[in-house]
Amino acid sequence: MMTKTVAELLSQEVTLQDVTVKGWVRTFRANRFIALNDGSTLNNIQCVVDFENFDEATLKRVTTGAAIHVSGELVESQGKGQKVEIQVKKLEILGDSDPETYPIQPKKHSFEFLRENAHLRTRTNTFSAVMRLRSSLSFAIHKYFTENGFYNMHTPIVTGSDAEGAGEMFRVSTLDAKNPPLNENGEVNYTEDFFGKETNLTVSGQLEAETYAMSLGKVYTFGPTFRAENSNTSRHLAEFWMIEPEVAFMDLAGNMDLAEDFLKSVLNYVLEHNLEDLTFLEKRLLDEEKTKPQAERSEMSLIEKMRFVVDNNFKRVSYTEAIEILRNSKPNKKKKFKYIIDEWGADLQSEHERFLVEKHFKCPVILFDYPANIKAFYMRLNEDGKTVRAMDILFPGIGEMVGGSQREERLDVLVEKMKALDIPEEELWWYLDLRKYGTAVHSGFGLGFERLVMFATGMNNIRDVIPYPRTPQNAEF
């Protein structure tokens, strides 16, 4: 007999059939009612045991967390809350669970406690829902790009370049840490290292993706990236996943069109395919909101936020216009902002971005044409000489979701920008070659996947939307 998932059984219309299912025990009440879950759905299926048909030793092993194999007849449920249940004919214990030490008991646990037990936390409803949504978003991303003519590119994880110029990178080396070889200047001699040069874990696949876009036309990366920023905030990870499309012959306007269409598509996908999990997470978030002061509560529920993005056109506003709006806003004039906006050139914070989205325009916002001195070297310089063709997409509740730009395709301008920032030409000679051979307008953007998962699940800490978070002083599991 073919084993069915719990999700399949709960959707069955035909009863009085023999079925078999495997899963983990959530609860076992009165030596009679087993709540069984296999991860395919939030909901458990009730398995009703006639204790007269099973020996006491077997029933004692049916404890919370145990893996079991159940066979029996699917019948109409006598209880409330589900249509069907299983009258158990055969019960096999696949793995014991010590009820005294099993961490995930049927009660409410703090997220901090569950992070310490990240290998088991997906057995809770919250984390199983989050990870199913993460999986669906991942599929929707690949689906969108495939259907729109993009080629998936696997960019290097080990790299000799710093795409962002921030310098916060993890070094990759096989040299003896206690006694590394030194050159004549007394510095570590990386020519004797595995790759013959200093290398790091990548912070972005963008530069490599640009090379492929300039031959394949439309490409995207979706892979792990790393940043050695010593930050313990709820928004930072040392290891995270990035989505980075790059498109040849596309300008900034086309880049904004692509990003808006992409975000609406992937969020709409989970609205259509993961409504059960979204509804559960929305209720969890509403219960959490009730514990906050009125002024700190969100004006929109989780699903309303997602519909806010999917159903609204994104407002396109220049950085210069946004600065004027913020400078003249009530929160700024009354010094309610933590970071007061005084002059053009300020780097916007989350509080400013959320004000523009949630209070002023009341729709998602795309800011463009940022000051050159607060953006990366590879962004195309505008004719005014002080702004670049950059764009950020701002969402309710979270602020910046996407950052992108039209890339600098002019060799002379790019070389001058690199000189001004002390970026050696020999380090990025291959990147400069793109501007020598068949250069053309091209654009792209980056989206931190975990930030998107946070938005779609309503989770407040980025450590709760990735299976095993890597943060300062923490590389457990």
C-alpha cells in the first residue's frame, strides 16, 4: 500500500479506505488519540488507537517526537476540526523518543530556545510554516527567471575581489595560521597559498554575473554570500543567500520594471500556493502585535502587506525629491526621527524609508539617482557628475528590499572611479575588459533572500528564516 502524506489524507473526500502514513508524534492523549504530523502541512491527522489491540509496551513507546508508521482505515472524524481520521489497525514504532529529554514539547517555546535547538525547531508549527514558505519562494524565483528567458549562473564562492568595496570578507587560506610564510617586507606571502593570491568568501556574485550577461543576455545568480560584519542585530547574518539578475542592453528604467514585476510575481505565487501557512503566520503575528504598545503596532496584517505590494504600482521618486519630502516632514521637524535629515547627501535609514512607503506615498516606493559618494563604484555616473543611476525598492515594515543600478559601461569613467577609491586595475582587469570589448548599457539588482522571507512570513529576526544562522560567535550545527 502506498504511503500517503498527511496533507493528502486530510484532503481526501473518500472515506472507508485503507491508508498508511508515516510521521512524528505531536501528542498522544488517553492512550488513544495520536496527533501525527509529517511536515507536509501545519495540520495533524488524528490516529485513533484501540488500546485493546496493542500491548502496553508498544503504546508506552508512542511519545512526543517518536517516528511511527500507521496503517488503518480512513473514516469520517467524530471530533471537531478535521473531516477525517485514521482508525489504527497496525502501529509500528520507527524510532523512540525520550519524553524526559525531548526539547520540543507540546507547549510554547521562545524563539531564543528554538535557535538553540535549530535541528529540531521545524517540528513546531511556526518554523515548519516558515520553511515551507522559504521553499516556495525559492521555487517561485527560479520559475520567474526561467519563464522570462534568464539563464541561471553559479558564480564563485571563493573570490579574489571585493565587489562591494567594504572589506568585510572572510579570508580563505591553507597557510599555517601559526607560522605563515612571509615575504621580504615581513607580510604574509600569499603567493605560497593554495590559490597563489589572497582570496575570500564572496560578498556578491554581481561582477561575475555581469560577464555572463554580456554574452548570454539575461542571467541570474541565486547562491550563498558572506559578510564578516561584526553585527549582532536582528537584520544581519554572516552567511546569507542573494538573488542577482544582470541584463545586457537594459537601462535603469528597465531595471526598475524588472524588479517590480519580479517581486509581485514571487509574492503572488506564495499567496496562491501557501495560504494555509500564511494564515497561520498572520495569526501568530497578530497575537504578537497585541503585546506591543499601540504606537508600535503595524497598521497592516501580514497578508495585507503582501497584497499592498502585489496590488499597488510602485511609486518612482528621485533621491533628491525624497530628501525634500523627508526634510519637510513632521517627524523630521519635530525631531521624531532618530536620524534627522538636514541636507542632501544623507544616507537614508529604515525609519526614513518606511515613512515614505507607509505614511507619505502609501505604496511601495522606488528611489533612484542617489549621491555617487554613498553608492558602489560600478554604478553609472549621471551627467550631473554627482549622482549615479542607482535604485532601491522600499517595502512596508522593512524598508529597503532591493538595491540595484545601471552599471558603468564607459571604460574611462570606470577607471577614474576605481582610482579615486584606490581599487587596483590589476585586481579587476577582467571586469574592465567588458568595457573594452563590446561594451553596452547593462543593469541589474540584488535581493537578500532572507529579507524577502522575513517580509513574507512576518518574522522579526533574520535568524528565524534561515535553517542554521551564522552570526558572530555562532556557527553551531
